Amino acid sequence: MSDLISIKGGREGLQVRLDDTAEWTTLLAQLERQLAQNESFFSGARLTVDVGDRALNVEQLAAMLELMQQHGVQADALAARARESRNAARAAGLTARPLPRYPEPSGAVPRSVADGESEALFLVRTVRSGQVVRHSGHVTLIGDVNPGGEIIAGGSVVVWGRMRGFVHAGALGNAGALVCAIELAPTQLRIADQIAAGSREAPRTPEIARIEGGQIVVAPWEALKR
């Protein structure tokens, strides 16, 4: 997302990592920009915030939580090495998770959500009405997405089944993301900032959607091999 903020996803959900050396007001300003710019991805999300070695007091944590709530984001847990930060989290009703004391390997760079290179998520299930799958990288689903179900991904989305709900690939700005499904008939299909009309009658053959010429086009899956 930026040099100060990164995000990764996994089976336990989203985790936002905040630089623990940046000036706090600068970090909050950057967080607000990122939440506003990626509203379609973050709105309604529940996540863990990783503050590393930063010692947060109650007032600082409250300011961050209020900012996130303004953008429809809910923090469930705070991961921190500093005891002061974990105490502030407990006081705010959050789960406090200690971080290991050993440092990351020299030269390690946190992954950003903007390039969709977070660890891919693989699921075998049905996404039913009211359920949301949200991941910062690619999502592969073996199963169906029913009307009212949603998949929101920073990378591409592959559904080995029927896509009949809402799908947003490249939700963090990756215009190169793809949406593939055995039966592609979403109520709404988005890739990055482009939106395609939903409720189409899909042929019973695999299809792929991608951005070409500034708009979303849908073609047979075989077209990907050409």
C-alpha cells in the first residue's frame, strides 16, 4: 500500500502492518488516505493491526480506531511487542496478540496489497448469501458463489463453479487482475475501478473477464491461452 503501511491476508483474515518508526500523525494521515483510496476493498472489513515495537497509549489507539470506523473498518485485534500497546488494546476491548521478539531478516520488505502478491487464498466451500470472502491477494474457490455472496480480492479471482454473486478482483487498484469461472453470471463484476453490468445469461462454458481498452470484456476461458 505504501512504505509505511502494508497488508497481508490469510485464513485468519486481514492484517494491516503499520511502520513502527514513523511519526504517529504522519502514519494516521497515510492510513486515512489508503482507507479512502481503497474504500471498496476495506469497507466492512475486520482485521488485525500490527504495530510492531511501537508503544501506543490509550489516546493514540482511540484515534486510530475512530479513523478506521469512519471508513467502515473494524479492528478485532492488535499485535504488538510493547506491553503498553497490548494494555491499551485490552482497555479498548480488542484482543491483544504478542509478537515474537526476534527481528525480521535483514533487508526483508513487507508485502504490499497493491500488487496482489500476498499469499494466495484457496477455499473449498460454497459462499452463501450474506457471506463475504475478502483477501489481499489472489482467491481460488472450488465451489459456488450464490446470489448475495461476495468475493473481494486484491488479486485475481478463480471460481471452479458458478459465480452468481458479487465479485471484485483487483480491488486495491490492480487493473491486470482477472475473474474466471466455470459459469460466470455475477450480480455485479468489478475489476479495479471498472464495473460490468451483472445478471447476464452465462453460457455453460468457462469464461474469463479482464480489462481491455479501458473496459471489462468477457471471453471464453480458451482465449487466455492465445
